[in-house]
Amino acid sequence: MKAFEVTGTIDEKGQLLLDRPLTLDTPGPVRVIVLLSEPTDETEEDADDTPVEEVKASLKRALQEAKTGQTRPISELWEGIDVE
């Protein structure tokens, strides 16, 4: 038996929706183990839960903005950030 790790969500009907299609050699029956993240006191959401495709899209946008000169000085990026 082989294992593949993918991410997804459970919709209001209880159906599992994968974030990306599985690329398997042969279609057939599978066993599914669902692991649910439990919120902690420190954070409601684990930073690693961002889908890979969303991260890739964000990086592509940032690279395109940098290539076209749509940048701001680093000193401006700190304005308005509350430091604890």
C-alpha cells in the first residue's frame, strides 16, 4: 500500500474536496484517513496550512511586481506595524 499526502477541506455536506487533483498511475479504491487541525491558544490557523498553489501564485505576483518596478522602500513596509 502506498501513501500520498494531500490537503483539502470538508464542505457543509461532509464531502472531501482536495486542493489539487491526485496524479496516480492507476485509478481504484482508496482508504482515507482524515486529520483535523485543532486550534491552539496561540493561533487559530497553522501557517503551513496555506495551499501550495496559493503560495506559488503570491510569489509569482511579487516577482512580476518587482520586475516591473512596482516596489516600495523597506522603511515604508514597517509603518503601521505594531511591535509588541
